[in-house]
Amino acid sequence: MNKEKLLEFYNLHSGEIIGAIIGTLFGIIVLLIGFWETVFIGICAFIGYYIGKKVSNNEILEILDKILPPDKI
């Protein structure tokens, strides 16, 4: 197969290809370390992504202002 046909195939079926890769990786991780450990890693990754997105958008200071009490100096 040439490169153009491969790229065309990928563009037509990118969702299926990415889904199959993610499913395969999830299955391998579950077999290696267990289901609940894999779920825990996924939750930690999501929390890290969420916090990183807030830091990138400079929203972390707004969140901290809501959580922490105002300065009493």
C-alpha cells in the first residue's frame, strides 16, 4: 500500500482506529495490573488533565479564591 491510500483509510476510519488502539491498551493494562488499579489510574489521569487545563486557562487562582478564605492581614 502506498502512503496516500493509508492516509485516506485513516481519515475515513480514524475513530475506529483510535478506539481499537485505546481498547487494546486498556485490555493489556487490565491484564497486567488489574481492573480497579486501571480504573484508579484513569481517574488520576482525568484529575491531572482537569487541573492542567485549569492552570493553562489561568483559572486556578479563581478556584483557589473560592476554596481558601480571604487574606486576613
